[in-house]
Amino acid sequence: MNDSAYALFVQQQTDRGIDLEQVKTRLKALKIETPSWGYGDSGTRFKVFQQVGVPRNPFEKFEDAAQVHRVTGICPSVAIHIPWDKVEDYKQLQQHAASLGLTIGAINPNLFQDDDYIFGSLCNSNQAIRKKATEHMLECVAVARETSSSLLSLWLADGTNYPGQASIRQRKHWLLEALNEVYQALEPQMRLLIEYKFFEPAFYHTDLGDWGMAYNTALKLGKQAQVLVDTGHHAQGTNVEQIVAYLLDEQCLGGFHFNSRKYADDDLIVGAINPYELFLIFYQILDALSDAEAGVRQTAENIAYMIDQSHCIEPKIPAMIRSVLNVQTQYAKALLINLAEVRAAQEKQDVLAAENAVRTAFELDVTPLLQVVREEMGVPVDPMAAYLASGYAEKIRARGKGGASW
């Protein structure tokens, strides 16, 4: 760590009116969940390129996830996907996770890979298939109960490809009927996070096509249902940070699936394409944390930050580390926004001053700050270099090819 660079950084931020001790406290408290499927073989709709050394089972996925947590210090939980991560004994998986310093995070149902779901799952016109899909979700609630998870994360692929293919309104009723049954099975500490996606794999209509549909569904279910925002699930040009602000104010933002997109749901490393968007999302969250309304603050405090990526050509663990570090970097920059300065400019209707107060923080080099925070947390100052030097990548090559995949 360069002490003189940090001393200069401290002086500059103090002059800007930033409480760096509070910034450091919040940085140390940041937790980002990584997905089990991000460590396995995965790819595009065209092909899965198998890599040497990927995990062969859920236990090895957790071992790889532990490497990300070891070098970053901020990834203590791992989301699992059922049936990709189905095991005979979930307590054994939970104990294995604990032995690695990890916990099991969100439980993700799979309602898109069974042949029965060709025309939908929870929204299928076939009652038997709707029942099968609902029972799978109830199975996932039971897994959450057994593993002490408090989150059920739903992405629904249901939709149609052609006008007239199905009744859009009837499918809406079937969806709510199924989710009501699942909602009633939740434990009091559990939350159902409802994701949305405006297209793909369906191309004419998607049953949960945007944040408004997800929000309306959550409202009808109850306070244990909230919206999950996937940063890759929007149309070009969508103002994602406005959606975030709106859902925060409505006290219905439950979590994020972080990734990055250039065209559609590209599943690229988060922050790789538009880091400013990620920064501005955090700006809205931090602004909500200072809101006078207790419910808004509590919503912002209770957001589940999760990565959702399937690394197709990148080595799995380094790609995950890069994603986590990119999130941490943009969060650090957002913490350096002088919110009082922004609000003063807003009151004066000084457009340029308000924009400048936000942009100034984005343009800061936060490397000295992050190095000090990591040092104080007892993790490597350079997490990527530490992983590459650890020898773990060479060790897992003994697994060979043909690991777990989706």
C-alpha cells in the first residue's frame, strides 16, 4: 500500500466534507452473494465450452466460492439452483459450506429446463404442469427451510412467441394463484424475490416482463414479496436507476442480480460495459439510506446483493473475483458523493452543480481507499493477484473436464 497516496486521498476527501471513517465502515459491511452456477460449465444458447477444473458437484462449487471470499472478504454466501445443486443431504452441504466460512444464500427454482415447460410452467394451460411447477417451488421453500436460507429468488421464463398463442390475462391469474400458494408456505423470516425480464426465451410476451408486473405481483402477495432487479434484463436505454429509486420509495426493492449487458441478457462481468450505471444505482440506494422515512431506509438496508453470471469464455473464479471487485469499486465511489452538496444544488435548481457533485465522485481513483480497507479487513490488498499466486487454479485442474453444468 502507498501510504503517501492514501494520505493525499484522505486530505482531498476531508476537504470535500466526506467522513472517510463512515465510508470505510460501510465498505467493510458490504456483502455480495456469488452464484453456484457461475463456477460450473455454462455458456450461450449456442454452445457450452467446457473448461478444465470446473466443479463436478455442489460441494466443489462451494470450495471455489470460498476462494473468492478468501481474497475479497465480502462474499460469505452462495446462491444455489435447484435441481442443478440438488443433493441428498442439504444439512451436509450446509455443514460443508460452514467449514469453508460460507453460508447457503438464495434458493433459485428452475422452471425453464424441463421438457414439460415448453409452453410455460406456472402459467401453463395444463393444470398438471402448473401443479408440477408449483410443487417444485414448494420444494425450494423446503430447501430454504432446511439450509436456514431466508431468500427464494424467482426468475420465470414463461411467455409466448406469437399473438393468440395463449390468453395473456388468464396466464396472469394462473401465475398469481401459484405464487399465492408458495407465499403461504414461506417462513416469517423468508422473502420471495420476484425477478422480471422483458424478453427471452419468449419473444412475443413474457409473463413477468418488467418491473411494474413484478411490483404489482409482489403487492398482491404481501410484504414478504419484493422485486429483484437483474441489471441485464432491460430494454436498451432503460433508466435502471430510476426503477431502483421508485422501488426503494415504494419499499419493495428486495435485491439485485448484478451482471452487465451490451445488447440483451449478455451475462457479462458486472461493470464491464457501463460502470456509470452501476455507480448511479448505488447513488440511489445511498440516498435512500439517508431518507427520513424509516421504511425506505430499512428497505435500502435489507437489499440482497447477488451476482448472476454464467461465464462462457472466461476462467470462472477470476471472472467472479473481477465482478465482485467492480461492484466494490463503484460502491466505494458512490459512498464518496457529497449528498449534502447535491441536495443544496438541487434546491437552487443548479443543474450543472448537482450533476458535477455526482460525477466528481465517479471520477475519483478509489484504489488507495480500497487497499486500506482490505488491509484493515485482513484480506489481500490485491485480491486478483493473490488468487493467481495461490496455486488453486493449478490444483483444481486435476478435476479434468466434464464438471457440473446447467
